[in-house]
Amino acid sequence: MPSSALIVKLFAAPLLIGAASLAGRRWGPQIAGLLGGLPLVAIPIVLALWLEYGPEYAIKVAGAASAGLWANVVYMLVLAHASRYFSWLGTIFCGWAAYLLTALILVWSGLALSPIAGIGVLAGLWISIYFIPRPEAINSSSLPKIELYARMLAALLLVLALSSLSLLLGSTMTGVLAGFPVAATVIPAFTLANAGRNALLLQLRGFLMGLTGFSMFFLVWTPLASHIALLAFIPALIAALATGMLVRFLSHRFH
């Protein structure tokens, strides 16, 4: 394994998750969700695969990433409603089961490679916000250091597992799982356990807004990467951030 790929795996995702968590402590759970919905883990995964297996394989993986967000839509909706009946652990397990089932359907049906599914997920993310119960007022909560480190460690372990199993899973399944809800597992679990369901619901709305940026990132990056290589990250990141902020503005205006 190239040393550069190892460095990306060890440091990129944990630092990005840590930054999103600190932003949530500073500006609230919705901002944490908005940032956590961006490809904070998928970017390090794709970059590591690029460095380890080459551009062609990484681009194939990225090609399935946007359509794979349909699994995230299902995951978020299940979390929102399961949290009414279960503790944080039961809620997360329900979400994981729904996510993995949807991911398998996407791969087996061929929808993961469909451009229509990849573009259509933008509308799916927007519409799904309407199906998240509207949260009541929440109390602000602090983020103990031990929780911050736990979030970063969980992100590290999940990135290492997925990138290590990539060749076994194949490029399509890896692309779908590149959107595996790492941030949306670690951050909501702590939020539900310590701040309650209302904070979780607000956070999930932020995640869905942020995932529009995730989708836009790969819709922009995938066709550009074969022409300008890793420089494609720059316009893709700009498009992702702009999309996430636009959706947040529209959500406040119309929801």
C-alpha cells in the first residue's frame, strides 16, 4: 500500500468528522448534520482507492456513489421514526439494516449505475425532508472530549474496513457503500443518547440537506476526473458546498 494512501486512510476522515462535530457544538445539531452529510468519508475513500488502485478503479467507484445515496435516504427516514420506539443502539441497528437492504437492491437491480437514479436522488433527498417529523425546541448540549475521540475512532475504523474490502466487494458495491453513513452513525448515536430525539430530528434534516452536496460532488467529480485528475476535487467541492447551502436556505424558506 502506498504511504500516501495509508496517510489518507488514517487521518482524513477522522479529522473531517472531528471538525463537523466541533461545528455542531458551536452552531448546533443542524449545522453538524449539514457538514456531516457532505462526503467527509467518501472523499478519503475515493482518494485512497485512487492512490492505491489507480484512477480508473476510483472513477468506477465514484460512478455508483451518487445513486447509492438512495440507501442513505431510507436510512435517515428509518432513524427518524425508529428513534420514537428504541434507544440509540436499536435505532442505529434498524437504520443499518434498512441501509444495507437498500444498497443490495441498488446493486442487484443495476440501479446503482443508472444516471437517472444518480441525478434523481437530489429530488429524493429534498422530498424526504418533509417526512422527517418536525422537532420541538431542544436544549443545547456540550460535546465531551471522550465523545469527540470516539466519533473520530469510529470513522477511522469504518474507512479502513471499507477501503480494505474494496476489491472483494467490487467497484459498484464499493461505490454504493462509499456513502455508508459513517458520520450519520457516529454523530446521531451520541446525539440521541445525550440530547434526545428532538435534537436527532433536527440533525437528520441537516444530514439530508448535506447529502445533496454529497450527490452533487460526485455528479461533478466523476466526469471531470478522467480529464483533470485530482484537480476535479476543487470544482466538485465548490458545487457540493453551494448545493448544501442552497438547500438549507430553501428548506428554511419553504419547510
